[in-house]
Amino acid sequence: MSFRTTMQVKSRHHLRADEIDTLTTAIEQTTGVALDAETYELVELDDVSYDVVLTDDNLDVVRFDDDEPFLTVQGANRYNPTQSLVTVDAGAISFVSNGADVMRPGIVDAGTAIDVDDLVLIVEETHDKILAVGRALVDGDEMIGESGKVVE
């Protein structure tokens, strides 16, 4: 999943308290991160299949299509998630960083709670940096192996 570099803002507004509660609960349930911000601002974009939420003016949250909100790469690296993680070896870093799908041989660990179609965070094993957001093509306990694409 890649972000376009030039986007037109369709609308931008601060979230209400109940919307913030829903957002922060969803993020905590999927990533283990308790967002802590003073302001939450929804930015709806034209001609893309996602919206973003700025937390204290940081691009920390994304919502693809009708999915629940999820951390961006920037947000994940700011908050250190503990769930929805797929760890890749050093050989996969350049491929994943350039938008390639994740193949089984490059995976060294994956959360067993990950289900098919879940959004996941791709993390590199050496420095624990988040490289990308992807969508699981198989359950987490089926990700490690010899061949096949497991995250797009």
C-alpha cells in the first residue's frame, strides 16, 4: 500500500470526544498502542481510498476504505506497537521499503493473533523500525515458511 505524494484535501475537521474514544480504542485493540494526544483531526482526501487522522498535527493514523483506523509507519515508529507485527530479516528491508509484497522466506516472526485481511505493521528485526503497513494474506501462524506471498 503506497501513499500518493500529491493529495487534495476534501475536508478537515476535529473529531468529537466519542469519535476519539472509538479511534483510540480501535488503535489500542489492534496495535497495543494507547494514543495520547491533545487534538485529533480527520483529514478526508480526494481520489484516494484512505483518510488520515492527525494527532497533535502528526500523521499517525490512517483508515483504508471501510477499515478500522490503523497506525501509519510514522505513528508506529513514534508509539512502538506490540501487536499486529510481522518481523522481516535484513534481506527483505530494501524490497519492503520499495513497496514489494512480503514473502515467507523473509519473515522471522509474526503475531499469532493476525488473521487473513488484517492490517499489519512490517518491522525489521535488527533495529525494530517499522518499514510499512500491509495486509495479511494468511493467518499469522502460517506466515513463516519456505515460499509464497503472505503480506501485500
